[in-house]
Amino acid sequence: MTKKKFEYKEINVEKITTGVFQVRDKNPSKNLDALAKGIKTMGLLQPIGLAKSKETEKSDKYDYEILWGQRRHLAFKRLGMTTIPALVMEDVLSKSQGKKYALQENLIREDMSRSDIWNTIREFYIEFDDPEKCADEFGIPLPLVKDALKANLLERIEGGKELFEFAQSLDIPKQTAFKVVDISKNRDNVSVDSKKGQEFCKILSTESTVMRNKLISAAKKTPQGDPQGWLAQAKAEKNYKKRTVELEESFDDALKLLAGKLDSSPEDVILETLLELLESEELI
């Protein structure tokens, strides 16, 4: 996307409207009195962002739509102020272009709910149909894009959101919680087995990160299994690897002991043994 230029201006508050660029659903009037009081005392610390849209271009009443700063604009109107400092883009923006600027500014200020962020990113994804392209085009971190798409998946699967929230309530990491929902899907792929999923969550919540990864791996290998079976598989794999390490350590200790008795190095002992086997044709 071509970089566009903002200019600092004082804009008439009555020539500004809230339109298609907004990325937050929560009530903008909440705690507005406190914000207005702060502005009256300290002044406006950060200008709002404005741009023209196709709608304002046709409008006789409004000149600009708000990119960011909706609540600051409302506070200025409540205080009876006629103009407001703004960073203004005179170019006409498309809906997705405007939301791109709005999302980035709100992310920087950490002023959006997770739901608002995910909803906006999903709109961007529909346009590009590729997580990496979406992230690159709009300057959004790729993990955030992937989380938004996973959240969309939760909403489409019956019981998925509830199971995800149950996992989170047990302090199971977000990425693991997403995997639990995916693993717990019924064969119809439109609902989850909540009982099975919750049992799996309870097991995961008591295990270390390493064991959690083993449990997830076991569940993916046998998705039609049950949580207790996955736990048994994970423990068996852990014990197998532990025994393998113990055998390797025992072999190393025995080799070092033999090398010491022969007044040689472990490497030389192995080499001499291989040469003897070759000479005796036992390896041929």
C-alpha cells in the first residue's frame, strides 16, 4: 500500500462523523465525563485521526470520518468546543484502508478489546485470503492474524468457544487451548465433545509444558481415543526416551571404563574394534 500523508489541522467538530472506519464495538460514551474533565484540565495530548471516505466525499454535512479518537471527538463536543486538533488525510480512503490505520493506532495504544481486534482482522483476511499477505499488507503481526482466524473457527463450532474459555480458566496457554478445541471436535466438524474436551483440559492443567506437548501429540495421533489413553501414551513415550537416555549413558560409562583399562581413548577403542571385525569378515 502506498504510504499516505497526514497533515496537522484544526477541524470543526461538526464537520466530523463516525463512519465505516471504526474498529471498536464497545460503547464510546463510557466514562466520557472523566475524559472530558481531563481534556479540560490538561488539553488534548494526542490529535485525533481523520480522513475522507466515499461517503463524506458525497456529503454536504460532513467533511471527514474518524480514523481514531472517537471518544476524544465526543468529549470536545460535550465541552462545547468548536474545533479539535487532528491529523488529517485529504485522500479518499476505502473501508479497508481506513480500518488499517484505525487498527494500527489502537494497537499501539493498546486500546482495543481482543474481540474488536479479531473482528477487524477477519475483515482484512476476507480481502486477501492469506494470513501472511494480510499481515504484510496491513502491518499486523502474523500471530495476531492467526489468532483471529482461530477465534473465527471457535465461533463456527458449537461449544468451541465455551471449551476454549474453560481451558483458559485452568490457566492453559491460549495456543494449547485452541488445539484442545480442534482435537475435541466431533466427526461432523461442527461441534465439540465438551465432556471429552474438559477431561483433557483437567489433565493438561496438572502437567508440565513438556508433558502437555506430548499429550497434544498423542491426541493428534489417535483423535478417536480418550484423554486417559493419551496420558498413558505420553507417559510411555516419556519412559521410553528416559530409558534410551539411561542406556546411552550406561554405554558411554562402560566404553570409558574399557578405554581406561586399555590405556586408550574411547574413540580408539571403537576404531580398533571395527578394524578387528572387518579383518575377521564378521561385518561383510
